[in-house]
Amino acid sequence: MSVFHFQKFSVLQSRSGMKVCTDATLFGAMMPIAAGDRVLDIGSGTGLLSLMAAQLGAGRVTGVELTAAAWEE
């Protein structure tokens, strides 16, 4: 099982087509999220950006994924 560990959460990524990478991690860290913002993550894959948005203080995060294997994970 492939797991990527962050400080406050871990991401399972063995079945997802989009693995955690440097680009996604940097993009997530630079998201301009203010406390209480609503975020829509379309094609969320592992859910990395959704989790990072929640960690940055977003009030509501919705992740949408069409691939059943990634969604189940």
C-alpha cells in the first residue's frame, strides 16, 4: 500500500491515477484560502488538495471524483 504522510494527515494513493507529487503539494500550499471559504475540488484524485484546503481553514470543501477506485480509496 502506498501512503504519503504529511504533518497532519496521510494520503492513500495505491489505486489513484494521480499520485502525490511536488507540483500538487506546492499548488496546495499556495492556495489563497481564507477562513470559511467554500472550495470545490473537481477531479480530486487522492483528495490531496481538498485536505490541504481544509487544513488551511476552508469552511466547506467538496471533492468530486469520477474514478471509482480513487473515490473508494
